[in-house]
Amino acid sequence: MTEPLDHDEPLAIIEEEARAMAQCFGVAAPDEAAASLIDRILLRLGGAHIYVPKRRARSRRRDRAELQSRFNGSNLFELAKEFGMTPRHLRRILAGERER
């Protein structure tokens, strides 16, 4: 088993989230399941540097697909305001999506 973790440490956060998920799904021993996950992560990824992007980066792909589907040629300013970006940035996104 792993040592107790500092609650600000990324592994502690993962362990807390694993415990919460185990409880949500009715796992009989959520503490043991979370500790086991940490052991497996350490075994497989120990020593590796891992980058975890912000959630916004992950949802950006979904936003782009939605922008493309909702853009009708005359609602640029409306969509820019709704998605919190400038019309110029929205034009760049739409131009990039057309090239793909």
C-alpha cells in the first residue's frame, strides 16, 4: 500500500476522486479501491511527468464543432458573444475548421 498523501498533491486528488467515484458506484470498499488505483498508477507511471490540460482545452473541441454547426453566415457576433470570444477569433476558428 502507498503512504498517506498530502491533500494538495496530485496523487492525493486522484485518490480522493477515485474514492468518491467508487462510493457513487456502490463499491463495497472505496478506500481500498482508491488506494489500489494509486498503487497501479505509481507502478505504471512512476517517475513520468504527466501534463493534464485544463478542462477548457478539452471542451474547446466540442465548442468548435458546435460553432461550426450553428454558424449560419449572419450570426458571427451573436455566437462570439455567447462563446466569450472576439468575432475575429471566431472567424479564425471557422476558417480553420473549413480547412480540416
